[in-house]
Amino acid sequence: MSAESASAKNPKKNSKENAKESKKESKKEDAKPDPSLAGPLRVFVLVSLLDSLGTGLYLAGSAVYFVRMVGLSPAQLGLGMTIAGCAGFLATVPVGLLADRLGAKRVLTGLQLWLAVTFTALAFVDGPLAFAVVCSLMVIAECSAPPMIQAVVADLMRGSGQVNAMARIRTVRNIGYAAGSLLAVPLMATDTRWAFQALLIANAASYVVAALLLRGVKLRATVRTAARPSGARRRLRPELPKGLGDRRFLAVTGINGVLVLHSTVLNVGLPLWIVENTEAPVVTVPLLFVLNSALVIGLQVRFSRGADTPGRSRRVLYYAGVALAATCVLFALSSEPGPVGAVVLLTLAVLALTAGELWQAIAGWALPVDHAPEGRRAEYLSVFNLGVTVQGILGPLLVTALITLRGTGWLLLAGAFALCAVLAGPLVAALERSRKASEETATSDGGTVSLPEGGAPLPESAVSLPEGAVATGEPR
């Protein structure tokens, strides 16, 4: 019997083999740099720089402005920011669903303009109610933008190229935050209301420029559907978010959300711990911040290499959990020795924390893109970002509560990070098996699609186009 006749008698097996070959070829293509993407990536790097410059300006002077110039009490400021955080949490997934229908680039451009309007409005708020309303509108866009950036980058490339691009963007963002903080110094030195308002309006202007730059980014076609079975139904109405019902994906999202606590440990836990529970000099705090920033800027791209290696996401989540557990143990030990010993232990703790931060970031970029159905990528990215948003709301409360327990609190947090490290491998492996099974089922049912830019075959449930239609990265 010839190979051709065998294939004819086993169409499902042949379809699966073709899908596997297509995936192998896609991964090979992902590993090759595409010169045509250099321009769009440069735009994204510039957009990220402008965004982070403006954010650095805002973070450096916002608390001082709203308390001293607007007249809010610290309690009113904190309540307004908490309300805003909750609004951002509730809006993230709906914005992701909208992006899957309208296109991630279009929604991201709109979010940049939205931020420009809200930051302009913040310059003129007067009173706690206006602050809470405007701040909520601002945070909705701020929480929704990161998954949109990742979705647009994923529309441009996949695999190690996508992770490497996100690493470069994060590196540039860290540079922008630092530069924005420095640019805020002369404005804040004047100690006048108009100077702080100029700071907020300058931030708004940076978002307008970013939106104009984004409009020029051209996305290539990313998905082409094969002919659909005659009995397949077209989806005419939007569906509820399936990402919120994907238990395996939510479990991995939870693991990532716990590991993202590294940001609160650094920004909230470290300063409070040094000042209240160690003999290290206060100047240690900014020096350790500088050390962390320098290491992230210098090592993020290096750490991201080999992102398309099989099992890489499982390993880096494990490494992140172990490194962050070690960080907490070192913090707990730093309360015992004198100034020199405390500084040494705190420096080692920040080195371990930075390693955990770098590894967690790599997994956070790869996992939601690798395991999101193609037609629901922005939705799944938004669901994955919920863990980060929840950490931003509850993280400061948790870390400050644990610090009141002194060394015991740090050891409890170390245990949580260690548990995440142990669970990361099995949970990610279960997610990978589930996704692979759904792909094979879709392939055998005739829902195969080819992805000229990489990625896995789409399940039939994710395809909602007429027979022979073409889906592109951005609707026209």
C-alpha cells in the first residue's frame, strides 16, 4: 500500500501529522528575526519610553500634589486610589473582549488617548469625589493597557521573538521611569501648583504622541482559516469570557499573581523593614532601589533568551518561586546583625528578589500568549493580568500586615513563594496537556487552521468566520 493511499484512508491521522509539521515549521520561523518587524518594534520601544517617562513624572510628584496643592487628606488619597484599583480590576476583562472584536492595536490606541484626557483632567480636580472619579477612569486604562501591548506584540511575532521583544520593552520602560523621576525634580523644586499641573499635562501629551505613533504600526495577517465543516454554525453574538471559566489557566494565573508580590515586597516591604526593623542606615533604601533597577535594565534581555525552549515557562516559574522564598528568608535574617551585616544580607536579598522578578516576567509574557486560543488572545491576556491587578490592590495590605509579625511574617511569605514553586510545574504541565488535547480534537474534527506567523492550530470553537474567510491582526 502506498503512502498516498494510506493517507487517503486515514484523513484524521494525516491532518494531525500536517498540523504537527505546521507547528514545527512555525516554531522555526519564530526563531528567525524578521527584518520587516524592526520598524514596528522600534515604534513600540519609543511608545513604551514615552509612556514610562510620563508615568515616572506622575509617580514622582502626584502624592505631594494631591495632598499639598489640592488639599486631599492622606486617607482621602488612599480611598480614592483603592476605588480606582477596584475599577481597573473590573474593567480589564471587558476591555480584552472588546479588543478581540475590534483589534488590540485599535483599542490600545484608544487607551492612550483615554489616558491623555484623564491625566489632563487630574490637573484640575478639586476635592475627593472628583479625584476618585477621574482617578478611576485613569486606572481603568492603565490596567487595560499592558495586556493590549502584549497582544499587539503577539500579533507581530511569536515564541522567543515575542518574549525578547517584551524584555526590550520592559528594559526601556525601567529607563523611562528613572528618567521621568529625574525630570520631575526641577518642577517639584518650584513647589507651585502650576508646576505640578504642567507635570500632569506633560504626561498627557506623551500619551497623545504615543497614540499617533501606534496608528502607524502595520500588522500582518496572522490567521487564515481552512474551510469549515458544513454543519458548523457561525457565531453571531459575543460570548461571555471563556478565560474566566478555564480552571487550569486560572490556577496558573493565581500562581503568577502571588509571585508578582515581588513588586510590593520591593516598593513597600523593603523600606518599612529597613527603617523599623534593621540597623542598616536609611540611605540603604534608595541604593538598593538603584541596584534593582540597574540589574533589571542590564539583565532582562539576557534572561529572556531561549524562551521557546520546551518546558521553559515551568522552569522559570519554579526558579522565581525559589528565588523569592530565599529573598524573604534573607529579609528575616537581616534584623539580627549590626549595620554592616544587615546591609550585606539586604543586598543579597535584593539580588535574589531581582532574579525572581526577571524569571517571573519571562513566564508572564510567554504563558498567556502560548495558551490563549487565537481568537481570544486579548481576553486571555486580560484574564492573566487580573492576578497582577489583585496583587496591586491587596499586596500592600498583605505585606504590611506580615511585617508587623517581624521575622515570622517573612517566613510565612517565604512558604507561600515556595509552595508556588512546587505547584508551578504540575499546573503548567496540566495546562499544556489540556491545550494540546483541545488542538488535536479540533484538528480531527476538521477545524484546522494554518498560521503563517507561528502559533498553534485554532480550535473550531474559536473560529467564527464564514467559510474561506481571512482573519487579520487588525480589522479594517
